[in-house]
Amino acid sequence: MLFFIMASLIGTNSFAEKTVTDPIGRTMTIPDHPVRIISLAPSITEIIFSLEQQHRLVGATRYSNYPEAASRLPRVGSYIRLDLERILALRPDMCIAVKDGNPIVVVRRLMELGIPVYAVDPHNVTAVMETVQAIGELLDAGQTSRRLLDQMQGRIDRVQSRVASVSKKPRVFLQIGISPMVSVGPNTLADEMITLAGGRNVVEGENQYPVFSKEQILGLAPDIYIITSMAREKIFEDIRQEWQQWPQMPAVRNNRIYLINSDLTDRPSPRLLDGLECIAAAIHPDRFNVKQFNCR
């Protein structure tokens, strides 16, 4: 099966070519105007849609669910378990990958088969914006990307201006895993967003995604407790009710436990700014109207 797919690819990409260097420093030759692109992560799919270049997409990974039209794209496995034969069958001009997450063995195999794989590394908010710019330039959508980046920077600036004068930064615990209870440590996107939103992450140390017991969380005594979960409302209500047994924790005592859609805090895409605004509204409800934001 793989042989016939490979054979069918020969001669399909006879367009003019150009040489590009991706954000992680790899130089490659790609079609001058790629028209058949496969996104290898949900965040990449969202960026391509936000740049109004979705007409180029012929495939995406599982959980590429935003916007709604992305859900109708052919699937090529999950971003950590890519289906090589399915990718080849879609006859892409190129693929766009993420450095951390996509299996390097599949990426290398695709390139051996003549399919360029452009990789990005959006590990913080600045890098997310640089990724938007890079993909915009790659797809000849520079004007759209500049407009989008101006909007993103404006939203960051508005959040920071509203929290600039706070005299105290509330202590925040952000939970991303239900069982076990996983949080976010330093040098993560969510940690940076907590800081930008005028809070202080109670999780310290070298581990980016540490596991906590309930006793350890009680010891940290967070003022704000944020849960991000794909399971949404039902799981959130169960956890919130369970924490009511521990009113000694400030977040429980003051009814400061919040749910935020995990896609808004986990995916390095322009929707990260929605997540930032939601976190800011949870931390400083006196400065933000949470009803303005769709956080769940």
C-alpha cells in the first residue's frame, strides 16, 4: 500500500519552488505557493484558519475542532501518533509541525519521501506571535498576519494596563489534570499567562508539570483555583463540590474556584488571548467583566 502511495506522489509537485528556513533553524525547499497543506497539530490548524488560509488545508490531526469547519477536515491521526500512510494518501505539498509533540521519526520519514515539514516552536506567548508571523509569511498572508498580530498585541496590552496598578498579586493554582492532579510550573505557557494576568503562580521548582496531592495543594493555600479540563462542566462541578470540605483554603473560603476551557490555555494559537483574558477575569474580577468572555 505504501509503495503505491509513494509512486502516485511522483511528479505531483512540479510548481516553482523556494527555499525557506523554519523557526527552529531547518532550511528546506517548498513549493512557491503550497496549495495542499497538512497541519500536524490543532494549534497549527487554528493559526491557518486565523490567517484565512484554510482553503489550503487538506488534512489535520485529531482534536482540530476550532473553528467548526476544521472538524470536517480529513484526519491523519493525533499529533503525537501520526498516520504516515494517511498523510501520504492526501498528497500534501508540505506539512506544518510543532517541534515538541510530533514524533521525529515520522517527520524524518516524510522528508525522506520528499514532503517538506516546516516546524515551529511556540513555547511562550512571544513565540506564539512569532509563529503566526512565520506561517503568515510562509503562506503569503503577511498583511493578514500583521493585522492579527496587532490585534493580539492590543489585547495583551489592555490586560497588562488593567492589572499594572494592583498592589497585591493573588496566589494562583492552575490544575490541568484531573487524576492525577497536575499543575503548571515555571516556563510554561499557562505560568506566563498567570503572570501577565496579574497573578502569582504558587507552583515553583524545575518541574514544568508537577503532580500534587490534595494535602500539598492545601499547604500552598492558593487564593485562586483554576481548573482547565476537556471534560468541562460535570468534572468541574464534582471537583468544586469536593473542595468544599476544605474551607481553610482561601480559594474555597472565598468561592474563587473557576473553570476555563483547556483549549484556551493549552493551545499555542491566537485563542491563547481568550485564555489570558479569562485568567485575568478570574484573578481580578473587579477589573474585568467575566461575562464578556466565553471561558467555558
